[in-house]
Amino acid sequence: MVDVPDVPLSALEVAVVQADSRAVDTLRDTAAFAQELERLGYHRIWYAEHHHSPAIGAFPPVVLAAHAAASTSAIRLGSGGVLAPNHAPLMLAEQFGTLAALHEDRIDLGIGRGPGTFDETTARALRRGAGPTTDAEYRDDVAAVLTFLVDEVALTPLPEPWLLASSTAGAALAAELGLPVAVAHHIRPDSTMAVIERYRSAFTPSRWCARPRVLLCVETVCAETEAEAVRRAGPMNVVKAGLLKEQAEKPFPTPAEAAAHPFTEEERRLLAAFRAQQAVGTPETVAGRLRELADRTGADELMLTTPVHDLSARLDSYALVKSRCSPDNAT
């Protein structure tokens, strides 16, 4: 008997631009990806905001969500996240309010704080020359989005708002505003428990959320064999090796290029430590790891991010997870 998590499974799509493809190919794949995950029974797909990245396309989450919504009928879609410092609050409310009115009860508005880029010039351009946002500015921006959704946009139904958090400060804001929280375990796994504990201990009910709700995002790469799972995870390891040391992003390589990449011993150590906190391996290994994370965190939902080369390999990973991690399919 496979011990499986009994919470909904969702997906975070970061729209990787592969080394041997074009941005237009990535965009074309997003519709096929959404259609297949809907068929597999995944609960929602979120799209992340990135800019000036050699590995991830600069595709606005609201556009990707609209594109996927037009070719699906049931799966929830939205941002995970759209970054408040880069946008006028009223514009976010109008965009996602319109999407929610067009696609009833299917649209989420996940809001985050980061600039979405490691390039300072790009970050300043996004903010019209302004520097990094302060805690107070970020709180005001998120609160303004929520207010505009209700008072200015006046469309129904409304999108479901979420706050992304990778720190206790983000958790405290989600708790103060009474929002469900999406915890970035795939970015800062060492902070996960502190984030969740801060959120639950300080939560205040609101019109948006009556009780604490936690979504946990986990990097998940699954294959029939351990060796194939490791091969699939290789390209992101090349990108992550730089990110773990706070260096600039690198282009997303092919699996063959990743296999030949000369990692340093320090990089191998950091990557192994990170991987131990995610879910990479065979279906049984991944199911057990996801169940352990769900039990330890008390998460209400697991969101899987699978940054692997090639759409077919990515979809195969999601299919394998769903086949083993659905209570109805456990054997």
C-alpha cells in the first residue's frame, strides 16, 4: 500500500525557455500543459512572474492564465505570483477581476513581493526608477488590491486572493489580512515551518478566508526510475547552482548539457541539501516524500513545480505523481 497525501494537488508553471527552443514554443506548450493537467485531475495551475531571465520566459501571469482558461473548462488558474511592487494595485484588480468574471469560480490572484529578476536595472525599470519596496509599501499595495477588487472593479465573481510567503514577515501579513498563504518551500525550505507557525498563530478571519489555509509549493521531479528522475532534474540543478550562491541566472540547458556540467564540490553539497527537502525520485519515493511534507506542515494543498526539459517529460512526471498520489489510485 502506497502511503499517499490526501490533499489536493496543483501545479506551478514557471514557463522555462529551453536551450534548444524559442519563447514561442514555450507559449504554445502552456495550453497543452493546462489541458493535460486538467485531464489528470489537478486542482489549479499558477504562473510565476519573471523578468530578464535567460531560463524563464518574461510572460505576464495574467496573460498565461487567460490563454490557458480559453482552452480548458474546469481547472483553476491564476498567478503564483504576480508581484505587487511592479504593478498599480488598481490595474491588478481590474485584470484579475475581469478574468474572474469571464471564467467563473476559476481564477486566483496570488500576490508576491519580489522583483521577479536578479537584474537591478530591470527591477528599477519595472518600478519606474524606484528602489526596492518597503514593508509598509508592500502592505499598502496588497491592501489596495483587495479594496479595489471590492469597491472599484465591482465584478462578480471575484478572483480568490492568496499571498505568497517565504519569510515570517510575509506570513504575518497574510495572517493580518486574513488571506490564504502559499509557502515557497521550493525556494526557502529552511524557513517553511517558521512561516507556517507564524501564519497560523496570528491569523485573523476575513471576508476572504474564515480559517488559516496553507498551500505548500514543492519542487517535484518524478520518473519510473531514480536515474531518470535525476537526469530530468539535471538542467534545473545547473540553474540552481548559481542561484544557491546568489549569482545570476543561467540559461536552461538540455539534460545532456547538464550531465556534462562541472559542478564544484560546494555546489554538489548545496544541491544535495536542497534536494533532500524536495520530492525527486520514483513514484513511490515522491509519494512518500509528499505525504511526509503534508503531514509535517499540515498543508491543505500541495503545489508541485517541475522545471524539467521537454513538455513530454514534464507531463509524464505530473502523470506519475497523480497516479500514485491520488487516494483512489494507491496500491
